Amino acid sequence: MLNYRYNLKELLNTLENAGELDLFVTDIFRFNLLCEETYGVKEILFDEHVTPESKNQYFQKVFADLLGENFKKFILQLIENNDLHFYEMISGKFVELLSKTKNSLFVEALSAVNLTPEQLDALRQELERLENKKVYLHNIVSKNVLGGLVLKRGEKMLDLSVRAGLEQLQAALV
């Protein structure tokens, strides 16, 4: 795996040539969600006072079967270099570079259950029609979504979940 410090474009090309680009991007979204929804992950992995060895052991134990090999190597390299606190910036720059070079969008579809391939394809086609760009759509099951769907694209979010509908109903009734 290459050193992220030198060239994100080279990382992108290496992953694309290996046919691992989609999996790597999916792992970025999956890791982000796990960090948000799993108690203690951020406190251990992103604390500069925790030793790289302890972070490495914790990461291997918690994420061993949840992420692809290239992404695990990427995170382990950040841990080894004591640079994990730069993860959000680096992964954001990687997705930004990919968006520019591929004229595409990256959308997370958070749902209570896995969407079927047919549902994902229909959603992807509609987003591509609306945005007039290639859309990389990744479905992630989130325990915070009761039903419906939450679409996230970078900092933007469209909440079509049951929870959002109930909150709107409650606000209307007050």
C-alpha cells in the first residue's frame, strides 16, 4: 500500500487498477459510521494520548472483519505514523479528488435495513438523472434510522426517515 502522504492520486490509480476503488470508498463510509455509532471508538482511536500500539490492537480487534484489506492497511498506516487525527481531512480530500477526476458524486444511503440491488439501482439512476453525474451510492445500515432513508452527500443531508417525519409531525402539533 502506498504512503498517503505522498500522492492521493497515485492511491486512487492503484485502487482503480486493482478493482478496489468502490470497496475502498464504501469502507470510508462504513468506518465513518462505525466511528459515529460505536461507543468508545473515537475516544480510543483519535486520542493523541493513546499509544499507536494500543490503537493498532484495538483497531485490529474491533474492525478486523468489517473492512477491506486496502482500507485496513490505510488506517494502520495512519496509526503507525501517529496521524490518525488527520483521517477526516485525508479521506475527505481523497473523495474530493475522486469526485473531480471522475466527475461523480458520492452518496451514502443510510437505512434501517439493507436496500435491495433493485432499490439501490433505481435510487442511483434517479440521483444521476437529477445531478447529471455518475453517482457512487453506498447503502449503510444504521441503527439510528428507524425506517425510511437518509441520503448524505458530503456535508449535505436529505432526511427521508420515519424519525424525521415524526419530528415534523410533533412540531406541527405543538
